[in-house]
Amino acid sequence: MATPLVSVKMITYNHKSYIRQAIECVLAQKTNFTFELVIGEDYSTDGTREIVFDYAKRYPDIIRVITSEQNVGMKKNGKRTADACRGKYIAYCEGDDYWHNPQKLQKQVDFLEKNSNYEMVISDCNIFINHRNKLKVNYNFNKGVKASKDLTLEDAFGYGDVHIFTCTAVINKETYDRIISGDPYLHQSDTFMMGDVQLWIELVLKYKVFYIAECQATYRVLQVSASFSKDQIKMIHFWASGYEMRLYLCRKYNISGEVLKRTKLNYNNLQFRLAFYESNKKLAAQ
């Protein structure tokens, strides 16, 4: 059997302090197949851009940089970077995260090659809280997930045992393309603030996704990022957008029961919190 080309998708913006570690952990992967690193550099202003181009010059057979002379935002940057990936599979490692296991790619691609009925595989993950210099190891294991398993709809929605970390994912590229192009409103517009959760949900609804109970990567929590802010109102808007997106998917796939109930409850609670913080009587009355 011919070994596949695997693409590593890395989007980055103002990650000067972390981007070297992210790139080096990909270069350190030990595989029996060829891989490429496709970096979507979104016109950083802190020196990230120069670091990325320097690595591309040093490793021209592995690294390609996708960029432009203006900032395009997280979703468009992610889409153009994925479109540029030429591999059978896409592995994710954003510019502020890193893989601590040099066998990560090999193990996950081996699983997908041997189990063609699965379209994505993820793993357990460490969490590094950057501003506290604190590492939380084996996040899902410590939540009680001791064994590998198929992901459930509850997992994908965020209500199950397994938390899905983007930096652990490897997905079939054709399947990714099919899902992203199948609903541009959900996956390509700026209607919803989240970028990956809707992809995981549709994957689990339509295909089989496997969780490997082995820690492969480290997710870095920053004080300011696309998914985190010290501004409480900004964070509530972000979370509310996430539950609005889940409600859209519940309607699209006619999902009912506990998943719908929890989604509505969480969305309504966040709307009430927004109404309180913003003194919005109209929102409170909805």
C-alpha cells in the first residue's frame, strides 16, 4: 500500500512567542510517510510573519506559507490554508499550540489507514495555562475517560465525556471539503464566532470519529485569543454565538431530546446574562 501525503494545517496570527515551538514539533514528527506543513499567516504585526518565512526558506520541501498583504480573519485564513493542503489527511496544529509526542502523526494516520470507515481521529490533550505557567496533563483521562471510544453526538456538542481539542485532530481531506462546501453559511460566513465546533458536530452526525485515549498534544490557553478574553461581555457574546450555532444544527438535523434541551437552556442563560450586563430590557424580555 502506498503511503499517503499528510498535510499539517497551521493558522497563526501574532504568535511570535509560540510559533517556533509549534513549527519545531511538526518538523520533529517521525513518520514513514511524507508530510507538508501549510502555514496560514494572517498578516501578523509582532514578528510572527518573519519567523514563518524564515522557516519556509530553511525547509522549502516541507513548509509552504499562505498569506496576503492584509489581515483576513480567522475563518478565511483557516479556509484558504485548508484549501492549499494537498494531503489525503489534514492534521491541525495552530500557531500557539504544540504536539509533545513525535509519534502523533504516525499513530493517528495509521489508525485512519487501517480503519477506512472512520473519517477523523482525535486524542487526549494537555492544557498549558500560559499566564500561570501551569500544565494540566491528560485532560480527558482526568475527567474519567480511560478508554478509546467512538465519539457521540453529546461529545461533539460539548455535553459528553470527551472534550475535542483542535490540535489533536486528523481528518480525511475529502470529507473536510465535502462538509465545508456543503453549508457555506455554517462554515464559511462570519455569522457564528466559532470555527471548528460545527465541523466536529457535522462529522459526528454523518460519519464515524474515533477518540484515542492517549495524550498527543498540548493546547495553550492565552489571556487574549480568538476564543478567550478577559472582557466578560465579549466572552458571553462568544459563548452565546456558540449555542446559537448549536441551535442552528439542531434545527438542520431535527435533533431533539436532552441535547436540544441543554442547548436551549445554555443559550437562554447567556442571553439573560447579556441583558443584565448590558442593561438591555428588550433582550431580557425575549
